[in-house]
Amino acid sequence: MSTKWRMNWSADFGGATFEQDADMRRLTTIGVGGPADVLARPADAGSLAGLLKRASEFEIPVRIIGGGSNLLVADDGVRGLVIALDSEPFQRMEFSGTKVFAGAGARLQALASKCAARGLSGMEGLAGIPGTVGGALRGNAGGNYGVIGNAARSVLCMDRGGEILVLKAKECGFGYRSSSLRNFVILGAEFELSPADQEDITLRTRAVLQEKMKSQPLNERSAGCFFKNPPDKAAGWMIERMGFKGRRVGGAMVSQLHANFILNVGGAACGDIVMLAREIRKRAKIEFGADLELEVETWGIPEEAWAWR
Ligand SMILES: Cc1cc2nc3c(=O)[nH]c(=O)nc-3n(C[C@H](O)[C@H](O)[C@H](O)COP(=O)(O)OP(=O)(O)OC[C@H]3O[C@@H](n4cnc5c(N)ncnc54)[C@H](O)[C@@H]3O)c2cc1C
């Protein structure tokens, strides 16, 4: 490990806490990956700005982690600083009429339940999606029943120099599992919801959740859908047709319930998952002419690892 990553991080960062060689297996839902050099938990936005400025001054790579539910981390871990926005100020939710501001560190499901309890509709389609508001905005999380970008009015961000800015939703480039927020730290967002009967919201939420429970392995260790759907066919359908359901490499296995989920069924290494995913991409190209793009975010895995030619 380079000594510059080992600098005295505890000095003068307004109450931030630090952990060296943080185990990424416990910070991600799929539970694989080597350690992060330094995991930092800033106490508030001022403390975060101090960290970002110091990292930028010393050219230390910075990554932000939310709930780790869309992340695959290399077995060698990640160099530099991983920042978690899980202290209280980053989790605040403030309601005002039909609007709510939610901090990036707030759990998406906590936000959805609070909205439902206040008779505010607009989050029901996100039922069952783990992780935080920040991670959901970054990847425009959602599915057939709606995406988070539809409810967002504006997003509060910090740039890598510690400056705060507000982007209108139309400036965030929300697309299919994507946004243009890649270069920012998302601090939170304001959402506009519609008043509705509380019971109706609860019923709709339950219906979405039941549908997902039937078709997705929500209680197993995964990073959600592994590949994006190509324009003409669902990735899961293709993977199932190619006979991959139940296929294993080490502790990694293609889900029997939904073929676009790769599971850690016990002691998987990131390398097992990559090997299985590479084989799927290869077969999809040969059998369907499809180039399967990753939906999961990857940290520390070189591009060549996915190449199968
Ligand atoms: C069982 C299961 C079901 C799922 N179902 C769905 C689904 O139906 N639809 C769907 O879209 N996704 C789904 N996912 C994937 C995942 O839950 C979502 O993508 C979620 O929104 C990721 O949020 P997170 O906080 O866990 O992000 P993380 O996994 O922590 O991070 C994802 C990316 O966002 C970045 N990021 C996180 N927080 C911030 C921030 N504050 N500022 C800047 N960048 C940030 C990270 O750097 C990383 O690049 C599912 C996952 C699982 C495990």
C-alpha cells in the first residue's frame, strides 16, 4: 500500500471517522472483494468537503459507497479512499407539502415508507430496491413500475473540489440505469410527489413487492441484475435460454429464479463471478449476437477481465 494513502487521515476533518483496510465484503450485498485502503465516514458536508479537497491535493482516488447493492469489488480491493455517507446529517428527510428532501445516505425503502405514511405517491414503483437515495439517483434505479429520476425535481451535489451545486432534474441526464452524476458526490435530492390515499399507496407498494418476490431472488446475496437489457431482448431471458440457470463457478451461481442475477452462494471470490459473467457474455454474443453491458458497477476490475476473445 502506498504511504500517501496511509497519511494521517484523522487530523482535522471535522469529526470524520476512518478505518484502514476496510473489508468490502461486509459493505456490499454480494459480499465479495478485497479491502479498501481507507474507509471514511464524514460527519457532515463540511467534513466531506475537507476530505475531498485533501484527496484532490494528493491525487488520491475517491469512491463513494451507498448501500453497496449494485457493486462488485475486485479481490485485490480498492486503492485510495472510499467514502460512506451514512452519518445522521446525510440521512435526513424533510417533508414540505408534496415535496420531500432526502439525503443521499437515506435508505430508499425508508424514504418510500415515509412517503406512503404521509399519503404521498410516487415511490411505490421502487419497492424492494435496496440501497440508498444517492446510489439510486446515480444509476436512476427502478424498473417496469417507474424510476427514481421521474420523481426528482433537483439534486444537491458536491464537486471534487468541495463546492456545492444544485442541478435541476433535466440536467442530471437520467436514462436507462444511468445519469450524468458520475463526477459528483450526490448529497441528496428534492422529490415532488402526488397526494393519494394512503391505503392505495400501500396496496400498490405491496403488489410491486409481491411481483418482485416471485421473480427475483431478493433474499439472496447478489448485486441486483448483472447485465443491462439490450434494446430488443431481456438479458435474463437470453441467459435462461442459453441454459445458464444454476450454473456455478466456485461460490458464484446464476440464480434459478432470475437468470440475470449472479449469486454468492457461499465463499465466492470476485474472480468466480467475473469468470461466470465472462462466459455468459461470450455465449450471448455467439448465440444472439448481443453485447451484454454490465449493469453492476465495478471497482478495481480491469477491462481485460471481461474480454473473452
Ligand atoms: C436484490 C436486489 C434487487 C435489486 N433490484 C433493483 C431494481 O429493481 N432496480 C434497480 O435499478 N436496481 C436494483 N438493484 C440494484 C441496486 O439496489 C440499485 O442500483 C441501488 O439503487 C444502488 O444503490 P446503493 O446505495 O446500494 O449504491 P452502491 O451500490 O453503493 O453504489 C452504486 C454506484 O453509485 C455510486 N454512488 C452511491 N452513492 C453515491 C453518492 N452519494 N454520490 C455519488 N455516487 C454514489 C457508487 O459510487 C457506485 O458507483 C437491486 C439490487 C439487489 C441486491
